[in-house]
Amino acid sequence: MNQENDAKDSAKDTAEGAAKEAPGSLRERKKRETRQRISDVATMLFAARGFDHVTVAEVAKAAHVSTMTVFNHFSRKEDLFLDRIPEAVELFSAAVRERPEGTSPLSGLRLALLRLLDERHPLAGVGDTFPHFWRIVLDSPALRARAREGVEEVEDALAEAVGGPDARLTAALTVAAYRAVFVTTAGRLLTGERAADVAEDHRMRVNAAFDALERALPPADRAHRPDDGLPGL
């Protein structure tokens, strides 16, 4: 009888706990959905008319929200379009913080970037739909400036995650190396090449970039190759 009562009490506690958590979870889900809807609407407007010719008020009206709601989700207009900057910051720093035991920061980063390529993640920059995105960025001085700031934010977060006396050097060289790979791939796609035709070259250049980083950086920051598990020489 006591066991039955204990089971009932446990079930009641579980149900009450779920009921308490549900409103918060629902609010968070709705916030994410609203943010995504605003970004999607903004992207359609920017694609149709150009970033610099669309106002935040017009985005708000098209998304059926207030202008204040837009700014509650995005601190500036540029972030409506470049909405993956926070994700890039977290992804790069997490690749270092959560890297497999026994591997270096560069190894964790190399693994993460190759995984992005395999998943055809937008931050890998390898996809047939991306040239249209880049053209919008290239046509807007404001977006180009924000993109440069985003790169600096990634570098700052990466330096903090790496730590140590050479953290800033490691972060700066790593970001510069990946940017060079990314820009080269973007340029090829912008000239009309297909993602399937540039993907393996992108992979080779990621590995070549990290091989160069292994040679350039102090031994403590060198990475292990993900495909062979051996220290970079």
C-alpha cells in the first residue's frame, strides 16, 4: 500500500513538475518561432528589394509584429539577415571547449569545420543557394561591415575559449585561414560552379589550412589530424 502511495505521489510530482516547466518551454518555443518568422520575412524582402531599401518598420508590418518586437529579437537591422553570427560564435568556441579529450584546440576546430561541410551547414558556405545570399551582402555596405564585425566576434570568442599566452594568435590565424577557404569557395559558387563540384576541394583546402596552422603555431596549440589521429609535424 505504501509502495502504491509512493508511486502515486511520484507520478503527481512528475506531472506537477511538467506543468510548471511547460509554460516556460512554450514561451521559449514561441520566441524562437517568432524570431525565425521575422528573419524569414526580412530575408524575402531584402532579396526582393535589396537590404538598404527595406526598413525595419516594413519588416515588422510584413511579419505582423511591432517594430519593438523586431528589436527585442534583433539588436540591429543587419542581424535580421546575418542572423547566424551568434551561432558561429558559439560553434567555434564550443569546438574548442567540447573537443575530444587528448586533442588540441586546432584539432577540435578542424573536426567541427569538416563536420559542417559534411552536414552542408550554412556556416560551411557550400551550397547551391548561397550565391544569392552573398550577392545581397556584397550589394550592401552595411551588411559587409556587420559581417566583418561578426568575424571579429568569432575571433574574440575563440581566443577566450583557447586561453593561454598564444590564444589571440591562435584565434586570429585560425579565423583568417578559414575565411580564406570560405571566400575562395564562395567565389567559385558565385561564378556558377555547383556545390557538388567544389565540396571536395573545400575539404582539401580546410585540411591544407590547418596543416599550415599546425606548422605556424607554437607546439602547444598544434592540432591532430582528424583522419589519422597523429600529431601535426
